[in-house]
Amino acid sequence: MESSKRWDWYREHTPAARESVYLNAGWSGPMTDVVSGAMHAYLDAELMAGPTRRDHFDKRVAMREAYRENAAKVLGAPVDGVTITSNTTDGLNVVLSGLPLNEGDRVLSTTIEHPSGTVPLYWTRERAATEVEWLKLTAEDSNAAIVDRFASRIDRRTRLVLLSHISFATGQLLPLREIAEVAHRAGAQVLVDGAQTAGHLPLDMEAMGADFYAIPMHKWMCGPSGLGALYIRPELIPMVQPQRTSGRGAESWDYEGGFVPAHADIKKFETGTLSTVSVAGANAAIEQYLESGPEAVFNRVIELTRHAETRFAKIPGFELASPAREEARTGLFAFRLDGIDALLAAPQLQRNHRIVCRSVRTENAIRLSLHVYNNEADIEAAAAAVEALLRDGLEESPDAGPAD
């Protein structure tokens, strides 16, 4: 299917994109009816079979492993390096709580991280007495300047670098491969918050140099909530100790003290029973994404972002908060309006104009997420809504938008 028809297909099969101008995949993406249908089909099958009838149970196990394989394809990673998680934050916590970090070890992060990366890092500092430094980054920084800044602060005591591949606030795409090269030369490992990448742009763990990389299914992949995946470079799996585990964490055990840990098995991080209905939906979401082609998806998203930059630049008082450089541009389009509180403006756009977006408190910015079910008409509708807001003014409302 040629690309233009594929994007029309997404719009036709994404009901939420027709009910409103849905520009918020960076928070949580809307499902297609194919994804919803896969989930309903699984529930119908379990309704008739029951969860543990042998044939149905075997199907559940197969679906779980198919999800691992699908997530590995999205990550561009070997399947034996992919563990199933509940979301990005879960994956970050697996690594931060499981690495042997000690007093005096340094962790380097950035000032563009989501709280779901920063707060677990603070708890790591509390637990292990590590030193933590946050490198100041802005959307205006060039890739070369960013790499130089990392190089100036990474030393032989730096054990870990934690960074977002894409800033949730501005959509800035960081030069991961070059940062990883600097970190590895100093003996440090790299943990990546990939909350904004899966379903958004092509990934390749080896080429990008990531040691650990956490993703969700509910954002740009437009799958169900409650599922994610974590890549761990296979040779590093024994180093990371599970802080919660299950029977999958043992090669053998008995009630007389005999225990052989499954040190090298990626499944040692997995606990209990998954929501298989969510697995069914995630598999369908990944399959439609891979069928569309990650490169084609990213190209379309960038095309929409460029269109938004041109259209919104005509609005008086508009200031781009996202990077305009090609090397750092993504489908997250953040902007400020002169004299306007974004925390009040974003919910007003939804109330009055059905523009589903969010605010970013740290930037006083409104953030639009432009995905393949969107089109140029959505961008025009959003721009017209912003112009109406500027004309009519802000309303007093108790709804101040989402917390960061």
C-alpha cells in the first residue's frame, strides 16, 4: 500500500482521530479498530474456553513470546535481550535498582528528563549514595555542543548515563550514538528513556550504542496501556540483579537451600501473569506499525511537523519551543504564546475546539504530537483554535491540565 493511502487507512481506522483533533500520542496514543478488535477477539475466546483450558493456555504462552519477539523487532534488538515490562518507568526502575552502584559512583543525567526518570534516579542516590549530576540541555543546543557537554562531564567514576532519546517537553532528538561512544570510552553504560520513540522512529540498539533501553506500548505505538519492554545488552544481563522476580528467576531450587539463580536469563526480571488481552492488542499495534514501515512513519511525522512550523509561524506571539534543526526535529511540536499560560490554554483548546493536546509546565508550552493518523487539516484546525484563543482570551477554569 502506497504511503498516502496507508495514512488515510490509519485515519479511517482510528475512531478517536475522527471524533476530535487528536494531537496527543506523546501522552497516550489512540488505538485503531484493528487493535481494539484483536483485544475483543481474545476476550471472546477466553470467555468460551476459560483461561487455563490447555489449548487456550498454550495460545496465551505463545502470544506472550510473540510479544517479546515483536518488541525486539521494534527495538532493533536480539530477542534474548528483551524483557517484558509494564511501561517505560518500570524498565528504568529495573536497571536503576538492579545495577551494582555504590557510594562514590557517579551517574550523569540531563535537565530534560521526565520525572519518571528523575525521581527513580533520586531514589537510587538515596539507596546507594551515588553522586548524581544533571547536565543542562536546551532545545537550542546543537548536537555537537551536546556531545561536547557530555564529554566534559563524563569521567572514570561515571558508571551510568541516563538520558531521554527524545525530550518529552520539546521533542528534541538527542544524538544517542555519539553520546554513547563518549560514555563507553570512559567505561560508563547508557540507560535510555525511550518513552517517545517506539512507534515514532526506527530503532537499532547496536547501531545506537544503548546498553539499556526502555519503551512503552501506549504512546506512539498506539497500543494498550500496561505493557512495555526493556532491552538489556545480553552480556550485561548477569550484572543487573532483579529486585523483584518469580520462578523464572531460577535455573533450579529446592526447599533445602539449593538455589541456582538464572543470572543470564532475561526472563529473570518478569513476574507473574500478564494481561493477555493487552498482549493481544500490543501485538496487533506492533504489526500494523511494522507493516507501515518505521522509516516511512517517521518521514510522514516529520512532514507534518514542518507543515505545523510553517502554519503556526503566521500566528502573532507564536514562539517555537521545539528545535527547528533537522537533526533534532521529531513529531513533538511544542510552542509558547506571548502572555499566555499554557497550563490554562491547553485544556481550553480541548473544551472549546476539541483539540486534544497537553501543556508542559517546565516550558510554559503547548505540545502537539503529530502522528500518521493526523493530516494537514488537523494542523489547520489546531492553528485556527489557537488564533481563536488569542482573540477571545483565556477563560478562568479549575482544569489546569496534566501534571508533568
